[in-house]
Amino acid sequence: MALPTLSARCPGRVRDLERQREQEARWRQQWELHARYFREQEVRGSRQAQWSSRKSFQRSMSAFQRERMKEEKQQKLQECRERLRIMLQEERDQLEAELRDVRPDRATLTRQLVEKTDALRSAREERRKNCLKCLCAQVETELHKDHVVSQWQVQQQERKQADERTQEEKRRLENEYERTRREALERMKEEEEKKRRQEEKKRAEDLRKQMEELKLREQEAERLKQEQEALMSQRWELEKLEDERKRMEESRRKTEFGHFLTRQYRAQLKRRAQQVQEELEADRQILAALLEGDVEEQRLEKARRERAVTDAAWMKSVIEEQLQLEREREAEFDILYREEAQRVWEKREAEWEKERRARERLMREVLTGRQQQLEERMKENRLAREESLQRREELIQQLERERLTQRQEREQQEGARTARMQEISAQVEQRRREQWEEQQRQAQEELQESRPRSAWT
């Protein structure tokens, strides 16, 4: 029997499945977005770490220092040349002034000029030697400084290489830790997914069993309904048989009254015997029908109907004996005279009345017992239907509670997954912040360590 609630629950189950699939699709999309974000951040962090590493900083600072030293050398050479040019110009101006102030004779002038020229040449050579000495000393100083700086750079390079190895080992350990953490998270996720699938499978099995039980309850309700209809039909049949017996009794009385008026005893006895035979045959048929119905039902209710079957069988045998007796009596009526027929009529009438009353009493007991059995079966059927209906309502409420529990568990799982993703995002952000602070600290230390190189300039 189809229930009106099932058609309303099936679309709800379909909607729940659709919402679950949409939620899982959103989770997968969100997971892919987070994974892509993490990959981009990892690439960006690696590039940023490479650009802000000590090696890159050292290369930049070395190039900057080389360019700076080259510019300083060019500037110092230009300054030396400018000083020499100024000194030569001053000597030339001084010589011209002296020549204008002194006007000796030509020989003296020539000698003085030669001496002056020699003195100037000697002084110029001396100044040139001094300048060359200063320049050589400066070059030696620069070479010594370059040697010291190169040695310091070698030491710094070795130190940076050691720091890089330490950082590489640290990054390797961090990557190993991150990989282990991700593997642990993946295992936890797989275990949770496996547990969730097992729980869903168990719930689906419970739901299937409950649906099967509900279907069995519906079939039982349908069977009880059909049994109720059959019991009602049997009760109507009994009422119909009772009405038929009453009608036959009324017809018998009318016929008896008509025969009493005619006082045709012999024919009346034969007709009365035939009438009694008809009544007995009708009662026999009723009892046979009841007996057949009881025999068909005794497999299900054998203990309860055993007495009724026995009574009906006994009543049937009694009626058959009376029917045989009436047939024998009918054969005797043909040889009776009028007086004998009247006497036999009165005697037979008294016997018939006595037998009829006994038969009426027995038939009433049988029909009353049958009616009570039908009433008891109808009552049991009604109680069974009420119990089946109550169990069906309990199953529907249990299914509703199960659906509500599943929805609450899905909401809790979604909240836990969201909290886990937020925790992972916070950990990644904290790790990125720590890496950035570490890079800034290393850059600051490298900047402070590079200051001794500028002290030589």
C-alpha cells in the first residue's frame, strides 16, 4: 500500500543529495583555490628568498664597490693631474714675473736664464718625483687596501656560504616538516573520509532496513485490511444465512397454518416431512459451508476454532441423521389411515416441534459462536492495524530524526573543515611572516657587516 508521506520524503532526500553534492563541489573548488594560492605563495617566496639572499646581496654589493672604487681611482688621478697642471702654471707665471722685473745684460740674462731654467727643471723634476712618490704610495695603499678587502671578502664569502648551508639545511628541515605535516593532514583527511563513508554506508543500510520494515508494515496493513474486508464479508454472509433461516421459518409457519386448515393429514404429513427435510438440508448446507470455512482457516487459528469445527461437524451429523429419519417416515405415511394419520400427525408434530426447538437452539449456539469468533478476529485485526500504524509512525519519526542527525553532522563536518582550512591559512601566513622577518634580519646583518669595507675608502 502506497503511503502519502513517501512521495513527499523522496524529493526531500533528492534535494539533500543535491545540496550535499553542491557542498562537496564548493569544498573541492575552495581546496583547489587554497592549493593554487599556496603554490603561488611558495614560488613567490622562493623568488623573494633568492633575490633577498646573501649571495644576491653580496653580488650587488661587490659590483657596487667595484664601480665605486673605479670611480674613486679615476677621480684621484684627475685630481693629481689637476694639481700638477696648477703647479706648472704657477711656475710659468712666476717665471714670467721675474723676467719682467729683472733686465740685466744679454750675457747675464742668458746665464741667469740658463741657471733659472736648470733650477726650474730641477725643481720640476723634484716635484715630479715627489708627486710620483706620493702617487706610488697612494697606489701601494690602494693595493694593500684591495688585498685586505679581498681577504675580508673571502672570509665573508666563506661565512656566507656557511650561513647559506645552514639556511639550506634549515629550509630542508622546514620543507621536511611541512611535507610531514601535509602527509599527516592528508592521512587524517583520508581517515575522516573513510570513516565518513563507513558511517554513511551504515546509515544507508539502516535506512534501507527501515524502509524494508516500513514496506513490510504497509504490506501487513494491506493484508489486515483485506482480512478485515473478508471478516466483514463473512459476517454479512452469516447475517444473510440468519435472515434466510428466519424467512424459511416464517414460510414454514404459514404453510403449517394452511395445512392445518385443510386437515389433509396424509398429504400434509408428506409435505411437512418434505418441508422438514428441506429445513434440515438447508441447515446442513449452512453447517457444511461453516465447516468448510473453518477447515480452510484452521491452519492459522487451529486452537481457537477447534471447538467450533467439532460443534459444526457434530451438528451436521445430527441433521443428516434426522434427514434420513424423515425420509423413512415419509415412506411410512403412504400406508397410514386417516385416524392413524391424525394420531401420527399430532405425535410427529410434537416431535418436530421438539426437534425444531433443539435444532434452533443448536444453530443459535453455532451462529452465536461463529459471530463471537468473527468479532474477536475483527478486534484482533483492528488492534494489529493500530499497532502497525503506530510502528509506521515511529519509523517515519525515526527516519526524520536520522535525516536531522545527518544534516547536523554534515554542518559540524563543514564547520570543522572550515576551521581546519583557516588554521592552515594562519599557519602558512605565520610561516611567511617569519620568513620575511628572517630575510629582513639577514639583510640588516649583511648591511652591518659590509660597513668595514667602506672604512678603507
